[in-house]
Amino acid sequence: MKSAVGRMTASVEARQLYQPCDFARIISWHPESVRRAIREGRIKAVRISRGLRIPAEEVARICKNGLPSTPDQGEA
């Protein structure tokens, strides 16, 4: 079990992850607006421990395509 946890931790560490407040600075939003968009499913995030992190791929997607108005719009 310990080796599986180690592999999972290593894979998470290898990816670039942003805190909601850091992403808010990138897109000039208030951090609570970013958290609300995560709760609504408009921004994909992962929970690590007690915090939320936004993968760099999601940041790049939003910077390129904009933020979808509904969660399903980004899936089409």
C-alpha cells in the first residue's frame, strides 16, 4: 500500500497545479469567484488533502478557450 501512495504522490508532484487564488490572479478574478466556478463544475479541479488545485492543463484550456458558461458546454 505504501508504494501505491508513493507513486500517486509522485505523479501529483510531477504535474503543475495551481491554487484557486493563484489562478484568480492569472485571470483577474476574485478567488471566491474561482471557487464558485469550481463548485459549479465550470473549472475542473482536484482535491489534495483539504485544498483544491487546478491542473495546468485546465488553466491552459481556459486561457485558450475561455470559461464555459455551463459545465456541459466544455464537453461538446
